[in-house]
Amino acid sequence: MNVLLLMIPLSIALVAGAAAAFFWAVNHDQFDDLESPKLLPLMDDPDDPAAPPGEDRTGGR
Amino acid sequence: MSAAGLAATSPGPGAPEPALWDDAELQRHVLLRRDDGRAEVVLSIGGLRCSACVLALERALTGLPGVGRVQINPASRRARVVWDDRCTRLSALLAAVTRAGFRPLPLDACALDDARRDEGRDALKRLLVAGFGAAQAMMFAVVLYVGAVDPMDTTTRDLFRWLGFAVATPVVLYSGRPFFAGALRSLRARRLGMDVPVALAIALVYGASLAVALDGGGEVYFDSVSMFVFFLLAGRYLELRGRHRALDLTDALARLTPPTADRRRADGTLEQVPVAALRAGDLVRVDSGATVPADGRLESAACRVDESMLSGESVACHRGRGDELLAGSLLVEGPAELRVMRTGAATTLAGIVALVGRAQAERPRLARASERVVASFVALVLGLAAATALAWGLADPARMFPAVVAVLVVSCPCAFALAVPAAITRTLAVLAARGVLVVRPDAIEALAGATHVVFDKTGTLTDGVRCSAMRVFGAGPTREFDADRMRQLGRRPPAEPDRAAYSALRMAAALARESRHPASLAIAAAAGDLEPPRAREIRSHAGLGIEACVDGRRLRLGRPAFALRAEQTAGVGDGVVLADESGLIAEFVLEEKLRADAAATVRALVADGLTVEIASGDAPARVRRVAARLGVERWQGGLLPADKLARLREVRAAGARTVAVGDGVNDAPVLAGADIGVAMAGGTDLARAASDIVLAGERLELLSTTRELARETLATVQQNRRWALGYNLAAIPLAALGLVPPWLAALGMSLSSLGVVLNALRIGRRRPPGREPLPAPGPAPA
């Protein structure tokens, strides 16, 4: 039974942590647009200045 | 209408000049200055259609220097940008959006949709807390139920009770707050709304459980109360999502008129000014393809305007000097010089919008019946609980408390409260998958009981014009070709008797493809695959027709009065004719093109026992033709928006419940005023904002599908209610007598709720109506 004294607070802490993470996500616009992110990987970005094709992508890492 | 739509989306010469927006006076209205010195603006984005567009737009905006946060809501077609306007000016921001292929329009700063966004976020958080809490409370409760069978010591029992209390408290106090707030509101207004009994039940069960936990006796019901809150919130959240997808009226109105106008200065040069700065008496220039910014009188010679969205008139009308042009109508052939007469709220367009608001207010409240049932049931249960308390208080005070709590829990109005939301939510999901967006969920219930359907004609039953026949005049007898034979002509050059018809069709198509006029589009479409020769020296005559040189012949295509000399027009119909200098070559018969599924939909609705009626703003003769083709007996033409609304009241006075179907601005009041308003997705924003159901993909047949599903939903709701009533009739007396152990009460409540939800999931399982089952794949018969 003693293991309960560890497990129960742990479970409550986990739930509280999950809820806190969720609140953070909601407040940081993560749930405002559920439509477009799923298409993100499908988009070509030929003129993305942050990552020109070639040397930058391979040389960076 | 389709031609008008095309013209409206192309960035015509009437597109606003972004530099104008750097005017400080104008910026005061559209910019919100944030505490950190950055600026915030809400843009209404025209041309934003899909999620991929959102990405393109986002990329265009975030690439600019100084842009901080960009939030785009594809549903409301709004973008919200926070940026440093010292690095990038508003005009540059707008120019970037325009370059990406969209039409930005800064909205008034008060349109920052904070309230709506916060409401959505709040609801999501409350729902999640309730979900987490209910799951945890249930877990701890299971221990207690097991303890009831296999006794445990009181310390362990109390520990789990207090754990249940710990997780249920945020659920009741945080997640359940909307119920308490709602109850308080309706009590202040001296009404007994749905929230009052719900809040009372939550408070009583929670309070009683707390008292038991402190007291050390009886049973606690923290799991039941958390689950109750969670289920109710889930239903409300889905409802809210649907509500937020709807457009609001102010937004729709902002998109109907252009943001700027070209005003002529005293010296004759043009300046671009915001529409808000226009005054009566100003002289304004409107280009072809642009929208008229204000009501006014035409000062230039002639033009043609498409007023189909405002009046339902299916053909673009000719306007001469001194005629009145209405704000919001589309200039098909221009340019036009306009002397402004009325602006802003005084325009005819604004008048229609005001009518929408009034119609919405007077719409009968009939759909809340389900809520009243729940409210009266909960009130009844509370009464029974009070009676139980009284009876046990007299007989055996020690057993009073457990019995009262058992009554409250076992009857916990879950099954009742869930009966409607569960069924409606399921229906909404099924409908969304079939292309029907339900904006106001209670429209489902209303639709099942509807008796009348009032259709608009232009843009709803019909969709543009088509060329139904061609008459070729020549040396021999006049020959007539129907649409099918015209298409065959276009496919391959024919043998002798049809040679003349072939060359007439070629020449007509050569001229027709030089114009965007709906009639030209229809003729070009009728020619099908035919490759027309090149037309030269093309001259377009506003409101009359087109003139050009083809293969060395000077040809005219258009109204008979334009194409033919006066003495030749005798005996020619009112269609479009093709003629050269020596006379008539061919005549094209145009008729309104019915939507492919219009006839089938009308038949299905009539077979379903509904009365179908057409109310249109178009000329009665045209309405009559369409009504005859669809087999609709009741029709009215030439109606103004207010007339349509009056007609609706007439029908309703006879006890009918009406569905209105439309797409134009002139339909908006009737859509708002009908019991159920149904808009076509391709229609105007105003019509969509005013209606309850939007048919996507321009498919009218979805209306009968929706109606069928609505009936199924209502049947399921009835089933659920009967089931909940039966369960409660059996359980409450037992609980009142103190015969139901707490674990059984909680189990009964959960199972009755589950039964209701599972039953609701059966909605839409049946095959969509009108579609035959596919033959099973198997070996082909020998």
C-alpha cells in the first residue's frame, strides 16, 4: 500500500503538469489554427531567404 | 452571376492603392497601438480560400522586416498582424499581401476579434480541465466502489474521498463556472433557463459530497459531478465551434463595397480616397469590373451594371445618363462617372443590411424546446429531491441525506441533457462530411419540422445562362440546332447541309470569346471544342454587343437592334443575333441554366411533403419560365427584399414553417427572417452571414439530404428522451426509498448517458439517400 503514497501524488503532479502545458499551448496560439500546419511539409519554398538551397543546409549542420 | 464573380476576384483597375493607407487620419481607425510601441491591424483577406492560401499569405507577411506575429483565420478570412510600423509601413504590408495574390482590406480597429478568440480558448481550457478531472475522479471513485464490496479501513476511504474532492474541485469551480454565471444571469433576468437547474444540481451534489466527506458517513459523488460537467461542456464546445465559423454581418458588409473610390478633383484629375470620405455631390469614376462605391447618378453616357446580388435580376442592366447606380453593384461595362447621392448607412445596400438585422430579431424562437424539456425535468427532480428530504426528515432523519443525494445522482440529468447535444453533434459531423455547414445547430431541429421551402431564383436555382438553340438563316429554309447538335458541329467539320451552320457557329464563337459578357460566355461554351478563327478590329459596344472582322467579313454579335438595320429586325426574336452587312446569319436562343440538381431537388422536396415556392427579384416572365421548367406552381417575380420578407410573413401567418434558400444580398433579409435560412456557399458573404445552413460545393441536392438527416436526428432524440424517461421512472422511486446503493446510482447514471451517446452515433449510418449501393465486386456473369 505504501507505493500508493508515491504513485497518487505522482499521478496528480503529472495531470497538473499536462494541464499546465496545455494552457501554455492554448495561450500561445497553438490551437487557433488547426488547418494549415498539416499542409506545411507539402509546400515548396523556393524563395525562402532563411534557407537557400545548397551550401547552407548541408554546411550548417 | 459567375461572370460577375470572375470580374470581382480579378484585381481590376479598381483595386485600392495601398499608399493611401499611410494617411494618418485613416490609420487612426484601423491601427491598434500596442503597449510595446508596435502596431496591430486586422485585415479582411479577399481570395483566401484554403489552407494552402493561408501558408502563402503567412509567408508573404513574415518575410517583411519588423513583422512580429501573424495570425490567419481561414474560416473568418481574417489576418491579424503585429508589426513595427517604423520598419514597414502599412502600405508596404498591404502591397505584399496584394503581390501574394490576395485582396487585403484593413478593418476597423474595433473589429479585432479578441472576444471571439478568448471565448474559444476559454472553452477549450475548461473542457480539458473537466476531462482530466473527470478521469482522475473516476479512478479514485473506483477504489471507493471496490471498497464498498471489499471493506477497507476508514483512513484509506477518507484519503480517496479527499483525493476525489481535490480533483473535482477545479472541475466544478473552474470548468463549471459558465453554468453558474449563466444561472446567475437568468435569475437576475427572472427567468428559469437551462443553466439554473444544472447549476443547482452541480452545486447540490458537490456540496452534499463535501459534507459527507467532512462528516465521515455515507457516500461521495465527486466522479459523477465531474463527468456531468465534462459531458455538458463537450456539447457546448462543439456548438461554439460551429458558431465561430459563421461570418458576422459587419464583416460581410465591409466586403460588399470597395474600401476606396476614385474621386475627381476640381481640376479634373483623379484622387483615391477612402469610401468613408465620400460626400454627396462628389464626382466618382468607376472602372469596368469594379464595384460601385456609393449610390449615385450616372453622369457619363452609358454603362452596364450587374445588380444580380442586390435585386436578383439575372441579366446585367443597361444604364444611361441620369440613371441611378446602386452601391455594391458591379460595373460590367464601363467606365462610368458617378455623381454621389447617398453614402454609407444611407445607401440601398446598407438598408438591406439593416433589414437583415431586423429580420433576425423577429425570427420566432422555436428551437429551444429541447432546453425547456431539460430544464423542466431538472426542476421536477429537484422537487422530488425536496419531497424525499421532507419525507425522510419526518420518518428517519438519519437516512434523509443519503437518499436525497441518491435521487440527485441517479437521476442526474445527464441522459436528458445529452439526448439533444449528442444527436445534434453527430448530425453536424455527418453533414460536414457531406458538404453542409450548419452554423446554428438548432436549425436541425427546425428543419425536420419545416413545411415550406422558398427558393430564390437567380444564383440558387439557376446558375448563369446557356445557349439552348441556334437558328441559322440562309438561302434555304431556316434550320434549328439544339445544344447537343451545336456541340456535335463543333467536334468535326460537317458535310454539306450543315456547312453553313458550322461557319456561323465558328464566327459567333470568334466574336463571343472576346467578351466576358454572360451571353458571350454561353455562346462560346455552346461551341464546345470548336477552334474559332481570329477576330480583328474588335469593338465592344456597352450594353449592345460586339463588332469585329473575321475572315474579312465585318460581323456584329448582340441585340437585334444593334446587329441589324432597323428594317431587318422584323420577325427576329429577342435573343442574340449574328449578322454581317448584308443581314442576319444566325440567332442564338439563350435561357437561364438550371443547376444540374435543381429539378431533382425540387422533386425530392415535394415528394417529402413540402410546399415549394419561388420568390425572386427578377422579371416575372423569367421567373415563370424557370418555375414551369421545374414544375413549381407557386412563384412570384419582381420582389424587393422587403417584399420577400412580407411574403414570408404571409406564409408564416398561415402556420407554415419556412426554409428560405438564397445566395444574394437581396435574399439576406429573407434568409435571416425564415425559420431556417440556407445559403449557397458561392453566394455573397451577407447571405451566408444571415443564414443557418451553408451548402458547400454549389450542390442544391444537399438540401434534401440534410432534411432527411434532420428527421432521423429528431427521431433519435425522441428515442433518447424516451429511454432517459423510462430509466428515471424506474430509478428515482427506488432511490427515494433509499434502496439504491451509491455505487449502483453512479453506475446507472454513467450507463444511461453512455446509451444515449451510442444511440446518437447511429445517425447517418444508413446509406446517403438517392445513391444506389454499389454492386458487390464479384466474378462477371459468364
